[in-house]
Amino acid sequence: MELAYIPSPSRGVIHLGPIPLRGYAFCIIIGVFIAVWLGNKRWVARGGRAGTVADIAVWAVPFGLVGGRLYHVITDYELYFSEGRDWVDAFKVWQGGLGIWGAIALGALGAWIGCRRRGIPLPAYADAIAPGIAFAQAMGRWGNWFNQELYGRETHLPWALHITSSEGGRVPGYYHPTFLYESLWCVGVGFLVIWADRRFKLGHGRAFALYVAAYCVGRGWIEYMRVDDAHHILGLRLNDWTAMLVFLLAVVYMVVTAKKRPGREAVVEPADTDGSAEGEAEAEGEGDDKGQADTAADGEDKAATEPEPAQTEPDAKDEAGAGAEDETGTSSGAGTAAEDKAKDEAKDEAGTATKKS
């Protein structure tokens, strides 16, 4: 009997009425929140906008879950498609089985789609969320503890993991808690990336590449300790070969980009994102409407204050003709009165002359 050991939970699910609350799922959800929270802080510190990391995570997380499940099902297909197995179990993610390699690969595709929609360079986004992903993995590994899975060889160390379940071919006993080893390793990787990023100003995806390379180193020796069924190539588990290949790719990427694109990105998020562009368009439209209204109001004021235009030429001619007629009638009337007066005076002079003679 072991005097000291890590106990396994008696069950990995609690039912709240008809709703099952699974420890595995909670660990993954908490890990996602940690990654998004830390990634947002790092993104804002590099000049990005708050909320951008979460918006892109809406694409990355579902893609990552699908990718992780696909990798597990493909590499352990006999668990679901061999004789006596039910292929429907391949969709039961809550029972465990998410391959980190597939999660990162397809999650990167989802992040690329989200970044492209916002005009953001994917390497800059990857650098911001790299340590958060490591911490999320550290949290997610505790989901394996709830499911009593992914343990190592038998041991009698004080921190041995006590497996009590006999389901799925398990043999109750005391084993290396490889889930705990990987969880602690991921915490160390997260802090390593944060330190190196501050010290060397990593950019253009190199912080993310450092996370990948450092994780692969730990995954290699931890994978070697595991005793669960796995495909072997030349005496090594498949995930060991995958870790070595991905490690080499990450190191090559860091070296090449350091020579071609040293330093960091000057701008990680353009100012004219979709939201701001729509806002500017609306503001511009409102400005145009206001300008049109102001122009119409100015026209009305001008019409009210300007004097009436001069009379047209035909109207002036009519008035001149009427004035001429009035003057003619007056002068003719004056001429007739003068003639009558002259005649009367002539008659008076004639009468006076007759009297004298």
C-alpha cells in the first residue's frame, strides 16, 4: 500500500438534473478563457484593439476542437472503427481524445480566417496568444485526470497517480502522472515565451515558434513514458516522431524569419478595420445629408433677402409707351385751349375797331 499518492476522482461527471457537468469539458473551457484573457492583454500592449483576440478566437476555437478530434480519431481509428466498436463514439468528445497537433493545425486555419477578415497579420496574432495557449494546455491536461487517462508506467514515487477504474482496459494501480508532468511543463513553456518575448522583442511569429519548439521538447520525453496504446514506428510512438518533426520546423522558422524579418511588426492592427470603416461611412453619409440640408436652407434665406429683379424689357417699353401717350394727350389739350383764347381776343379787337370808326 502506497503511503502517498495522487488520488483519482471517483467520477468525472456531476449531473445537475438532466444536465451533465463534465470535468474534462470544464478544464477545456477554463483553458480557452485563460488563453483569450492573456492574449488580449498582450495584443493591447503591442498596439492592438481590445476585443480583437476574442473575435478571432470565435473562429480559432471551433476549428481547433474539430482538428484535435480529427487527429485523435485518425491516429487511433481502431478505437472507433474496428470490429465490435461503435463509430458513433468518434463524436463523443466529452469522453476524451483531442490531439494537440490537430488542434493547433486546424485552429491556426480558423485564426487565419479571422485575421484575414480584419486585415491582421497572422504571425503577430500568434505571437500574442502563444503563452496563453501553453497555459490553456496546462489547464486542459487536468481533464485527463478527471477521465483517469494518459498516465505513464507503474511507479512507487510519492506523487504516483492512483488509477481506480478498470474500464477501457485500465489496470488499477499506481502510475506516473504524465498529465501532471505535461501540465507543469506547459506552465514553464508559457513563462519562457513571456520572458523571451520581453527580452528579445520576438516578432513575425517567432514567439509562437518558440512555444511550439519548447512544447515539443517536453512532449517527447513525456510521451515516451506513457503506456496507453499507440502506433509505433521504428520503436517510437507516433507522437514522438510528430514532436521531433514539428520541433525541427519551428526551429527552422525561427532562424529563417530572424534573418529575413528581424524585429517586430510596427503595426499589428490597421486603424481602418471593418467596424471603424462602417462608422466612418455612416458619419460621412450623415455629413452629406447635413450639408444638403444646410445648402437648401441657405438658398431659402438668400431668396428671401435679395431684391426683386428688374422689369423685363417688354414691360419697360409698355410703360414708356403709356407715358408718351399721356404726354401727347396733355400737349394736344393745351394746344386747343390756346387757339380758342386767341380767337376770342381777335374777335374783341375787331369789335373795338368797328366802334371807333
